[in-house]
Amino acid sequence: MQLLNYMQLYVEVAKTKNFRKAAVTLGMSSSTLSRNIAALEKEIGVRLLHRSTRRVELTDAGQAYFNRCQGIVEEANVAHEALRGDAARPSGTLRVSMPVDLAINYLAPLLAEFAIAYPLIDFELDAASRRVDLLAEPFDLAIRMGPAPTAPSTLVARQIALLERQLYAAPAYLDRAPPLDHPDDLIRHALCAAPGIRQDGWTLFKGAASVTVPVRARFLMNNVGLSRALAAEGAGIAILDNVIAREELASGRLLRVLPEWRLAPIPVHAITDTRLLSARTRLFVDFLKARLLAA
């Protein structure tokens, strides 16, 4: 049992490569964690980590040990959960990173619904445009828009949604702008481009037909909400998914542009650093998938 405990501590240090961060996640002091890792190295007779005042690096033996230990620790945790009954009454803290626009427009009501259904689960939510490092930061999962990540190979992506996207602009902008009857006409318009939108060309689809238009966005930004706000103020044409645009569309502040044409839907993935999920993480991913794909 002591060896398994050592392994769990080591896996956390190896993931973060930082004793302080690992200690916070594990709920212990850095000095206690360091003594335990030193005891593990003494017990197995192999140096696992290169320590310095600034960073921690894995030795070759340490990397090989981590590769074997991670799966063992995860399987042990899942088995322990099952014996405690956590699968039936999930508890603990769920740590999730998500894009701010997706969090506000899609996930907030679902989080509230999930919290009511599972009152023993607490939440630590990071809503930001940055992409967290799941191997170095203590998150259970990250929600990301766009293609599934291909690196590092240890990450696991589960698609939970497809967001339909169209072009939107304000009536005032369309009144003063050049005619817009075909996607090719976009080259004469002011365009607002947010994250996940290619800058070398926009491809639009109508049935089996597709057109790729070489465009240059006048407004480049890292926030979909800002793109929506600029379009609603008459600054230009924006690519928005239909849920994010629905309030402005209902109020008449935005209109669909080229309504018969659509852009490729953008996938949303739940990303984890393992296939073995805790009960609370697995339930949350399944819950989001069921709600978002049904929307």
C-alpha cells in the first residue's frame, strides 16, 4: 500500500514537473512531498528526478517509471471509487478549463443543471482563451473548440458537440455595403474574424456545392463575443454559430447573410490526459455530450 501511495505522489510530480503545484493538488506540503519522493527513490534504488532550484526534470529511468505508474495509479483510483460507491454518488472537485464564449453561451446553464443533479460535486472553472497544459496543470478536463489535438499523444479527445456556423451582419451595415449575392462578393466587404477562423480563405457550402473565397479580415480578435458585438454595431460581417447569434438575430440587430450558405460546423471536444476517468468526470462528459448534441 505504501508503494502505491509513493507511486501516486510520483505521478503527480512527474505530470507537473513542479513540487509546489503537485503538493497543492495532493493537499500536502512541498517538503513532505519531497521527502516521500526521496524515500521512493531510495526504496527502488534508482534516481527518478533531476532537481534544481528552478525546475524538475525526469531522468530516463524516471520517464520509464512514470509511463508504467500512471496507468496503474489511474486504475487503482477507479477501483477505489467503485468500492467506495463514488460511481453511484459521485463527489469531489471537478476542475474544468473552457473557452470563455462557450462557457457563457452554452455551458453555464448546463453546469447549473449538472450541479443540481449531483450535489456532492464542487467545481473549479477556468474560463479563458488560453489552452491549459493538461499534463502540467491540475485539470480533470478541458473543453476545446476545433479539431482534436494530435499532440501530445497521451491526450484523449471525445467529441461532445458540433456548432453550426453562418454569416451575420447588422442591417445598417448591409444598407451601406456593396451588394452581397454570392460568396465571391465577400472580398469587397469588411470582415470580423475570431478564433478558429482561417485567415487565408473562407469556405462556404450550399448542399453539395462549395466555394472558397480569399478574404482579408479587417478585424482580427481572439474573442467570439467581441466579433458578435462588432457585427451588431455595424462594423462588418462575422462568422458566428447560431446559438451565440440568436439573441441579436431575434432582436433584429443581426441578420443572416447569404442564408443558403453555411460554413463547416466547428467540433467541440472534451480533452483529458487519460482514458480512465473518475466517476464525476465521466458523468460530466456524458452529460455535456447528451445535452449539446441534442440541442
